[in-house]
Amino acid sequence: MIIWQYSSGALRRFGFRPISAGVQGLGECLMEQGTRLSAPMESARRRRLVGSEIERCIYCRGKSIRREGLRQNKYETIQLWYCKACDRVFTPRRAKGRTYPLKIILESLMLYYRGATREATIKTIRERSGLAVPPRTLSSWIADYRDLTAYARMRDAARAGFLPHRLVRSVRLHHRQVYRYCLHQGKLRALLAMPEHAAYAPVAAYLYDMLSDCPHSLFVTEDRASQGKMPFDLAGAPITAKHNHACRIADLVLQTVTVNKRRHDEIQRFMLLTDSVTVAVEVPIYLTPDDIAALRAIPGFDIPISGDATLTGHIDVLQSRSGPSIRGSAARSMLSRWRSRRRPVST
């Protein structure tokens, strides 16, 4: 293929056929002799369709909704929706007045809080998306979303001694389905540096052990805790709906997800990199028959689980919050067992 800068009429006389139109009246054409090229690729704006899938109205939560055209922005296309119940036209995006796509904004925040400088963040965004973000714009994003990124106050201390690509360690686990176990080393180190959190030391050892010595053979059995029907009595347990900080983070991140199966992973990734309490995600855990027997031996601790097989599972989000997290005889017993069993069962 050859790029010509002559009129298309002159080129036709030599047997060439134009494939795309000229640029700024110069008659610039992309030609191929003898065979016709494929149709031009779909525009980048058309590919970046935001809000193409939604289940309810964001105002009345009704399900009687339909598509109502598209809104063309500078860098993306947003799907409009109409709700018959409340007679409103809306978009799934609640972040208004933004020139750049919200996805680019959140990716920039995650790069910055992972340890990259402002200049490195801007360079990475330009290489990945082709968008040139001015330094002042990036600084305004960091300031505007400070209330949702509590990690900002500990960023400098937590990343000290870690390169940006080493701050978070991750491993792919093939446990009947693929899990990506991630551990934020900076947050864990900051947590253990506090004297009141000394009891977390065996938990930290376990988290690091799972990165390299996870007993994968235990996780390919049928005994998964999330699939079992355990006879726990929750009748007396108070369940209160709250719209807390985690809900606000999820509400923000879900606006950028266009593939439903990515919703879970994107929320986990943003929380791990930008909040101050999420230490790890998709943590593999297991209870052996010996563990279950030890728990049952603790006075006042009842566990209605069959102790015939090892139970396995994965903690979606592991957080460290202030309060009585590791107290009581049951917790101390489990921590003691983890401390003595530093190396898990080999595969």
C-alpha cells in the first residue's frame, strides 16, 4: 500500500481505486492496485460506548427502561436511557462535567497511588489511550477524588522502599476457576508497624505464604464454603442496610465497567490501590478437619460444619479496620495454629 498526495481523479486514470477520502482538501488517498482493501475500521469514539448495559433506572430503580439514543462527547459515546415509570432520560454515569472519560480518570488515580509520579502517570495514560492529560488536570483529579481515596494520606510512607510495580504482589490461582490473589505490601507493612497491631504478624506470614506456597490441591475439590449449605442460624443477627464509603466507591467504579463479568475485579482493584484499609483481595483460605476440631474444642464456640473434609474458599476483600478485630479465645487459637503451621500442605 502507498499513501498518495494527488487528486483521486488522476489516480483513477492509472487504474487505482480510492479507499478513503482526502484530508483537509488535499486529495490524500489510500490506494491499492488491483484489489480492494477492507472497509475502514470502526471509529474509536464508536468503540468507547459507555453505559450500554443497565438493569434499573438510577432515579426510581424501576426496570421499565429502554435505550433513548446516544450522546457524543469529545472522547467517548454515552448511551442514553428512558424510564417509563418516572418519565426521565438518564445516563448510567453520575460524574458530570468531565471532558475526559471517567475510566481514564480512575486509571490515572490508580497509577498515581501505586507509586508512579505525575509525569510517569501522564506518560502511561498517553501510551495506553492516546490521550494527552495536562499535569494540572491530573492534579485536579487527585484533589477532586481525595474523599474517596483515603490512601492519599499514607501514600508516601507506604510506597517507601517499593518500586511501583512491586508495591502490589499478585499471583494467578487456578482453583476450579481463575482467581487473582493480590497483596498490598505497603499497607501491610504500615499496619504491622503499629504496636497495637502486633497480633497481625501471623496473618501477615500467612498472606505471604499464599503467594508462593498455596496448597492448590486442596482447592480443586468439591468442598467449597461458598457452595455449601451450612445450618447457621441468622434469625437473631441484626442486618442493617448502609450506604457507606465502600458503597460510594463501588458506585463510582461501576460507571466505568462495560462488561458485567468485570464488575467484581474492577471494584477490587480500585479499592486495593486507593483506600487505606484494603490489604489483599481474593485471599485463599482453608479449614482442615484438625482446624474445625480445634474450633469446636473452644468453650462457647459452636461451628455447625461437618469436619470430614477440608473446606476452602477465597476472601473477596481483606481489610484492616480499627476495633476489636483479633480478640477472644477463638481468634487467638486460630492465630496460634497459623503461627505453628508456617508452611501449608505441599502439593
